Amino acid sequence: MARNRKRVEGEVTFSWIATRLLLFLLMVGFLLGITFLKRRNLKMGDELSALDRELKLAQGKTSDLGAQLARYKTPRELENKILRWHLVMARPSESQIRRLREPEAVTVPLSRMVKSGMLAQADSIHPATRTP
């Protein structure tokens, strides 16, 4: 049978040690978690700034290449390349060049277009009768 003991004030028991140890471990774990998260944030910030620098370099290269491409498309540069590569090519004469007009807005009424055969008969004029 268990003896009935009186507790002495200030006595250190197993439950007292266990609760204090558990509280200490929880505080240490919390502080370690905060430290881990801060370090991870700093690392991610460094990675983000490195990626930003890479992006700015890539954008600079892209704009440089765009300017270079625009320069290569000029007639003078094309003629220089033809000369460098010893190709036998010449500019087209004016009789070989066909100039096209910009399309104008349609001012002819739809009924006149149908009558004159400007629209194909298979095309439906009314949007409600069109099938997807």
C-alpha cells in the first residue's frame, strides 16, 4: 500500500522537473524555428536579387539584339552582306516593284455587294444563321 506522504513546500518532484523541461524545450524549439525562418528569408532574398540581376542582364541583351536585328534589316546592311558574300544580286528596277494600296473602308451597302456578286453566296450574311 502506498504511504500517505505530506508534501514539503519547495520540494522538487518529477512532475515539477518534467513541466519545466517541457517549457524549456518548447521555447528552444520556438526560437530555433524563428531563426530557421529568418535564415531562409535572407537566403531567398539573396536568390531573388541574383535573379533580378540576371533578368536585367537578359533584358539588356534582348534590347541590344533587337537593335542589332533592326540594323541588319536595313537595305544598306543587306547590300553590304551581298558584297561580302560575293553574291550576284542587284536591286529591282522600278518596273519590277508593285506598290499596293492600303485597303479602304467598305462604303458600298451590303445589298449592292450581294447583287453585284462581291460576296460569295455560301457565306451567311446574318450572324444568327451562322454555325460554329
